[in-house]
Amino acid sequence: MKKSIILLLCAFINFGYSQDNSDAELLLNKVSENIKSYQNIYINYAYTLQNIEEDINQTNKGSFVTEDEKWRFEMLGVTRIFDGNKLYSISPDDEEVTISSQDPEDETTITPNKMLYFYEDGYYFEMDKNKFVGNGQYRKKIQYVKLVPQDSEAEIKFILLGIDTEFNQIYEVIETGKNETVTTISIVDFEFNLPLDKNLFVFEKDKYQDYYMNVLD
């Protein structure tokens, strides 16, 4: 009898976890489908790096816009442009432009647009906490999905992906490293299907004639 109760409890726990996993997968799929349906995306965000032991607490603001495989990323005065073929990193402080080739399909390459769907591969996931933000008619539910790397040697302990359940959009990404560094990317503005300047993803070399061109390949 006791053995039967234990087996029943185990089955219940496994069912609960399976259901939790299924709900998380369904939510992530909705977010992914939603993002990929947009012609282009423009995001302003806050980037916070925190480590209590090392007394680090830094917040910076940035933005990026992406369309197809092209993107433009700006933070701390540095602009990075990927035109679908070459990556241009422009640093006014150094008066330098670094030019390199980049394969957007390379799994080891981290690009701003991949932040929007990095969760599709390489993670175990399950539903986590939720919270409500805003007031009145602007009050919305943020559901978190916990992502744990499948690679046991990864430097990341886990990631909490906060999702706005009304619009199926990413609200924030909270990454906790094995060194206890917490990196948070909070989306401030999320816009899509905008009329974009045709030169937005073009590196205009004439503007940087006095810069050192560091061509890596």
C-alpha cells in the first residue's frame, strides 16, 4: 500500500512537471512566432550588470534595430552594423572602425537580433514566477520561463526570460552566471514594422575618413 502511494505521488509529480514544461514550450513558441512575423524590430533597452561580491552595479542604455539578417546596435557610444555580409564596429573614442566577416548562422556568434530567439535551442525550460507591472489599464502580466543550459560546462547557471503574456513579447532577460554575476536586459520600448532609412544598415565610409580601418579578414 505504501509503495503504491509513493508510485502515485511520483507519477503526479512527473505529470505536473511535464505539464509545466509543455506550458513553457507553448509560450516560448508563441513568442518566437510573433517575433518572426515582424518585418523589422526596433528596441530600446536598459542593460544592467550586477555582482554583489565584486561590488559591481552598472546600468547602461542601448538600442538596436533588425530586419532580415541585417542589424544595427548602439551602446556606450559604440555602433555596430551588420549589413548581411560584413560587421562594422565603430568606436568614436578610439577613432577606429573594426571590419570583419560574420556568419549569422554560426552558433558561437552572439548578435543583438539573436537575443530575441536565443531560447529556441540548447536549454531545458520550465515555468517560473510571474508578476504584474503597471497600473490600471496599463497593468500587464509578466510570466517568467526558467532556462537552464543543456551544456553542463556553460558559464551560465540559468536564465529567467520574462514574457508579456498579452502581446507575447519579451519583457526582460535575467541571466545568472556561475560566478553569481547577474545580467539583466530590460526592454523599454518595443516597436515593429517601421519605415526604416535605406542607409540604416549601410556603413558609410566617407563619414569616417579620419578613422583607422582595422580589417580583420
